[in-house]
Amino acid sequence: MTMSAKGSGGYQSCLIARDLFYEEYGDAMRIEVVDSETYTMIYGRILLKAARLRSQGDSFDAILGVVRSRVSRSEAVLGVYTLRHLKKSGRISGGAAFVGEALGLKPISHVCAGTVDVCGKVRGEKNLIPKMLDFVQSHAACIERQTAGLLHGAVPEDKLSELERGLYGLGFRKVERWPIGVSVITNTGPEALAVMYYGEPREG
């Protein structure tokens, strides 16, 4: 079983690798290609879950069902403390970055189904985490049964602790911390926070 992010060359590479494997080995092994539709630990933790199930002796079909179910529900909300790196990566224009920094605006983005869409802005650092928590509360499903993932770059411990406390306050049974992957940090810069959670299943 392999996973690949939507819209990337990695997905096509997986398909090519699958075809080459079948040419050489026939049906000696079953391979399923699952589009992860997302980035870094948002699907990394699904792979860790699949590995644990395999160690427990679960069947291929059972593991595949869990993977597909979790992929269809995976989401994250991302908050960025500075616009400098977004400007450098071309995600926003220099003018927008200048105005945003002058006004103290902090963007919040929704990572879902292969897209990263700005879903809001707050003014001032102190408002970023509360706004992210509001977003999680309105989008996560069955919070009390979930483990939230707190993804972070080079963010001070006091902010990480504030977000962690807030997630427990929403009712998450556990919060795990993970570093944000380089595919995200190269665009956002190190001063970024994200929360990954499961929402309602997406169709298709």
C-alpha cells in the first residue's frame, strides 16, 4: 500500500512503480495506491496507524478501509505569525505582505482535500490561537473520541502550551506534538502552527 499527495508527481510515480512491479512479479503482492490528499504528518499519522494495525495482524482489506476512511476525514488548520516567508515563496504579493505586516494581520488556512485555502485573518498574535481553536471546534467531528495533532515550527513553548491547553479544553482525549514538515515550512517559514483533526467524511 502506498500513499501520495494529490496533484504531485509522486502520485504518478506510485502508479508507474506499481506497473513495473506487476511486470516483474505478477500478482505475488497486492498493491493499492491511495491519494493522501494532503501533506506531511496529516497523512503520516495515518501511515503510522496502518503500520500498527499490520503489526497486530489485521488483514490488508481492513487496514485499507481504515486508511481510506481517515484520508476522507483528514483536515488541518494552519496559522502563520509572519508574512515574510509567504512573500518570498510567492504565495502572496509583496504589496499584500507589506500591508498585512503593517496591520499585524495573521492568516489562517484550511488544509483539506488537496487544497490550502485562506479561511480567515486575525489582527495581532494574541488572536491567532483562539481563532484556530474556534475553527477546529466548528469543523472537527466527535472531538471527544479524537487525538489532535499539534504541528509546529520554531514557535515559543508558551504558544505551544496555550494551543495544547485549548485543544484539551475543546474535549480532545489526547494531543500529540509533531514538527511541521519541510514541504509546509518552506512556504510558511518556521513561525507557524497547525492543528490536524478528523472532520466529517468527504464524498468521493
